Amino acid sequence: MDYKKHYDLLIERSQNRVLEGYTERHHIIPKCLNGSDDVSNIAILSPEEHFLAHLLLVKIYPNCQPLVNAAIIMTTHHTTQRANNKLFGWLRRRASEAMKQRIKENGHPRGFLGKKHTGDALEKVKSAQRSSAIAKRVKIYAYNMDGTFYKDYDSINECADDLQTSPSNVKYTADGEFKHCRGKQLRYNYQEVIEKYIHPNSNKKLESICPHCSKIGSGPIMKRFHFDKCKHKRDKK
């Protein structure tokens, strides 16, 4: 079938008529093929003709990915469901073939297909992974109403338990929204602490270290028996 001939006939029919109702503007020479926005390059089509025009353009230029993408977008209904009898299997297959052709001619769009990180790049990735192991811990400082230092805490919950109040009250007080909490003035700051590191004997597996007993491990067992629940922390009290 001569798709170019049918496309030209469709455009020619649109030149000498006046459509009533809803119409759509169509670039006769697509912009991805260096078409302009001049009036001479614009055809007024019905929605059905506009869709047909894009299907014909895909047939004429099968390896032009922007045209294939435009045709696929036109098959999407406003309810996010696919319009019936619009999205054909050959259109999906053509989109895949057009992408393969584009990668073959211009390389992968993300620019990394078939490549490998250099040694410097790998070191940067490892450095970023190590830095992500640095966590921030809130430190609460409690003062008596006369301004003398009372105690410091490693977490909001620990402070709330000691003052016998709710953690939200501690948080709001530490933020400065209340003057005092259970007779104490609270202030806080964030301290960067390394709670995880790569153990030399762990085959580069990310493990955790308990700040109270220096136990090294990973998984839920560490959360259950260490950190805030560590028995050595309780013994210090």
C-alpha cells in the first residue's frame, strides 16, 4: 500500500473545506522532521483524521521514534484506560523496533549501555555508600528552671521516660514551643554518629555496631537486643 499517497490525499482534502465542531491542528510536515509552525504547514482535521494521519506517518517513517511515541500517546484515553481498537500490536512492536534503531544509530539515550565504571567512578560510589552509613542522632539537654544543667539524653523517648511525659511534649518543648516540660527546660541538637560501617571480615557486608557494647551484627536481632534496648545501657543507669 502507498501510505504516502493516502497521507497526501488526506491532507489535500483538508485544505479546501470548513469543519464545524471540534477540530485539531496537525503539522503536515512533523516538527521532528524539521516542520515549521507556519500556517502553510498546518492542516485542520477531525480527531479521527488526526489519529489516522499519525498512523500513516508511522507507516511512512517507521524508524522515527517521536512519531511512534506521538501515535501511542493518542491512544490513551482521559480515564487512563486504553481507547478501544486504537492501540494495535504492530504499533507497539514498531515502537520497540524504532528504539532499537535509534540506539544503534545514536547510542543509548542514557548514554551508558555497554559501558563500565572506571576505577575513580567506582571509588566515588563506594565513598557515597560509606557516607550514607553516617546517621544523625538527636541529643536532648535538660536544665533545671534556675538554669543549672540536669541531664542529657540520647533520644526523645529516653527523655520522655525519665521525665514521665509524652515524647511529643518533649519534642515540642525542645523545639521551643513550650517554656518547660515537667519542671525542666529542654534543648536539643543533632549529632552525626556512625551507627553502621563495613567490617573488614564481613566481605563488604553492611553491618551495625552497638554504641553501648560494641557488638557487631546485622538484622532484626541487633534492633531487638542492642542500641536503645542494650543491657549495657540499662546497667549504666
